[in-house]
Amino acid sequence: MNRTNISYNDVPVVVNLIGTDLKLIPSLLSALKHNKITLGAIHNPPLQIDLFSSEALLYSDEGDKFRIPIF
């Protein structure tokens, strides 16, 4: 499993690339910017993100897990 870091609200977040590669990072950043419903539920930046080819799982510091579709 490959890993990379992104900056989310100026906080570094670990992204685990599961079955995908770095080419999907721009789509992830776009999904994070435009998915207001899920991101409204997360009060702090996610601890880590598992990035798949069609979705991302965000893990919050409260122990919650959120799913965001990636297009």
C-alpha cells in the first residue's frame, strides 16, 4: 500500500492509496472541496484517508468514518 500526504485546511493528512495511484489526488481534493454535507459533519480535519478508485473513506478524530464518492 502506497501513502502520501495532502494538506487539508493547512493540516497534513495521510492518504493511503488502495488500488489507485497519485493521479486520483486532484479528484480527491475536488471532492473534499465540494462535498459540503459530509465535510459539515467533520469538525476537524480527518486523521487519515483511504483512497480507492471510486471513493474515499475519511476517518475523524472522534472515531467516525465517512464515505465520499470520487469522480
